[in-house]
Amino acid sequence: MERRKFLLNSILGGTLLTTQKTSFATHVMNSSQYFDLPKPTPAQEAFMSLQRGMFICYGINTYYDKEWSDGTLDKSIVNPTHLDTDQWCKTAKNAGMKYVLFTTKHHDGFCNWNTKTTDYSIMNTPFKKDIVAELKNSCEKHGLKLGLYFSLWDLHEKIYQTDERRFVDFMVNQLDELMSNYGEIIEVWFDGFWKKQKSGWETKKDKIEGEDIGSTNTEGREERFINAWRNEGAYRWGMDRLYDLIKSKSPNCMVINNPTTAYKAVPLFPVDVRCAEKGQNLESDCKTWNWLGEQIYLPLQIETTLSIKGDAKFPSGNWFWHEWDHSVATKQDVIKWLESARKLEANILLNCGISNKGKLRIEDENLLNSL
């Protein structure tokens, strides 16, 4: 099988980095051990068959020329008067994409769906329409799967700082809405975990809030970080409870947790797929990891943005729309990213920031239609 060949090539290249470093001989020289390598589950196989998708960033930041905001921005100016989710999905389909991932809630806590948990939502703006519902209908029309981005860190809901148990209840209620009201969800992509993890960071640069910090991959670094996450972050965020909720609603939904660009492709358990934000230039990847006392297979999803001109904090490109940003990756670059993902047997998401009117940037639309 193609995947077996890839795994063997990964081993030969010295990239089989489980949570404990092991030698080439341990993994390969005994052929029976090689053929006992863990396999993807049927749900993982189905997810991996999607191969490429569109990441869609839209929210209150769109109206304030911001990438991140603090949960205090006035929602009354949010009004995508020309919202066109059909345009998003038609363009995605034309580009060979099989799924979309949409920002239901970013770090500011503004919700793009009809929620009963907070008034900081699209339903309390002049627009007054559920964008997740609009996108679900367009996905069905164009034959695409729907995935949901969800920020754990919520700067609007202040109990995230003062009452962790109540805040986990709050997230459970939000995820219950999202998993119950919009049909099949192929993926839930968590972000923002670092705001409740004080340990595990080996340098100050590791914990930077934003761009890739270029940390070196020192011996045992991933294992120490995973252990720190399980000892602190996973507990404080209630991640086992959130994971179980998602699986109770949709057993085949893939759960992903962004480990930041400092720890690309390192799993923050419990997850079904690993994440590599800005990982389009990865040259190798480990698929085999130790979880609950056994080796398991974890696929990879790479996320990158088509914008290539950012600001001082995000110099490598914007995720949200900015009126001044007309930069876009070249077709040649995107083809290279797609080929790199194919070689790694990874899915790849190409991000498009939706404008304040509710449409794709013309630059992104033209690029994707040319693929």
C-alpha cells in the first residue's frame, strides 16, 4: 500500500519520532514489527481521502483591521451585506477541495452561529443570520464536507479566567449546539490552548502569541511538551470532556488541537489528527505516536494562508481580511504546497479571509480557480 511505503520511507529518513526516540533497527530490521505498524481507522482514512480544503476566516476582526481582538469590540458594525457562501463553496470545489473549515468563534469570543450561550454573536448584529447555517446549506449544495474552527480561549467570556469549571460547561454548551444543529461535521479544530498552560514551554520564545518562533527540535522536546499538556492544559480546558462530547454527537468527526507553530505536528491528546499551522514546507512527518499505552496512527493536516503580506506581529501573511492586503501566493507556490502535502500523505487547508461584505477576495478567487 502507498501509505506503507510512505511509513517505511519516513523510517528510513529517520523521521519516526514517537514519544520515545528509537533506532532504525528497532523499527525496520524486524520485518514482522514493520508489518505491525498501526493503521489509520476507517474514519481517519475517510478524512485523509479529502486531501485538500478551504480554511475560511471571518468574524468581528474583519471589521476592525485586526487578526486578534480582545472581546470588547462593538458588534453593531458587523454586517456582511453581500454574504455569498455559495461563492466560497463553488470556488473551493473548482480548486479540487473536498471540505471547508470555518471560524465559528475566534479568540475574541464572537460567535458566527445562532447561539443561546452569549449575546456576542452574529444574531445580535444588523445581519441577524446564522452564517454556519448558511455555509452548511452551501456545502450540501456543492458536495463539500463542513469542519468547524473553535477557539478555546474566549476573551469575551470572562469566566475563562475566574471559574474554569463553569467555563468548561460554557464550552460544552457551545459545542453541543454546533454538533447538534448543522448536520455532519467532519472536523473540529481547536485553537488557543496556550492561555491555560504555564508549564512545558522550554524557552520564552516557545510561548509567543503569533508567528513561528523557529525553535530547535531538541532531543525529547516533543515528549516533554505532550506530558506537560496532559498534566496541566488538558485538565484545565476539560479536553477529555470536550472530546467525548464531540464523539457522542459524531463518532467519525476528527478532533484536532493546534499546538502552535512552535510545536508543529505534535499531538495534544486526545486528538484524531495532528495539526501543522504554517507547515506547508515540512519535509518529513511522523505518523506513529504513543497514546494510552499503545502505538497509534495519527494523520496530519497542514494549514496555511493565501495572503503573504502581514504586519509586524504576523509578517508571513494574514488569516483575516484586511482592506489594504491584496497580496497572494503564486500559483507555483500553491502547487508546490499541494505536492509537499501529497508526499507527506497530509491533508492541506488553504485559508481565505472573507471580506467585510461577505465575499472571497478577488485575488484568492482567481488563484483558486486557476488550479
